[in-house]
Amino acid sequence: MYYSEINRLLNVKLSTFNIFNNILFRLLFTFILPKNLNNMEKITLDAMRNFIVENELTDSVAITLHPDSFDELVLEYLDTNGNQIERPFEILGIEILQDTTGNVAVNKVNLLDTVE
């Protein structure tokens, strides 16, 4: 009896451990890893539109880009839209911001939560 009780407790602890690991894994991939989701070869209007659609982004997020990537994207936007740009700068309803922290690498997309 003593051996079976220990075995049962070990199985419960292992089961709890697996549940904890599963929750931790889901949190990691839901909230931490998506913040720097994509390292693009080059950030273009088409690439940004595809990124927004493929990741099903909503207005609950904003995208920050490295200043060089942001400038190139804005220039392409201006060329495409007859030198007209709206403020705030948005693509498919997602606000695009220039990173001022120095934390976003060139051709990297960084997501910010806009809903608190």
C-alpha cells in the first residue's frame, strides 16, 4: 500500500508539473514571443499588409519600426499614394510608429499593445 500511495502522489505531481509547463508554454508563445514577430528581408507596403493580414492584427496593437525601416516605408507609401499621408500613419487600420527607444532592429516588426 505504501508504494502505491507514493506512486499515485508522484503521478499527481508529474501531472501538475505537465499542466504548469503547458500553461507556461502557451503564455510564452502568446504574450512574449509575438512581440518581435517577424524579421523581414525588407519592409515594404505589400510585406506589411501581408504581415497584418496573416497575423490577424486588430487595432488593439500598433507596429513600431526601426527609424530606417519606417522612413523607407513612409517614402514608399508617399510614392504609392500621390505624396499624401494621413496622421496617424496606418496600414489596414494598424498604426505604424517609428521606434524611439533603439530597441527595434532594422527590418524587424515590433508590436505594441494599445489596449490597457
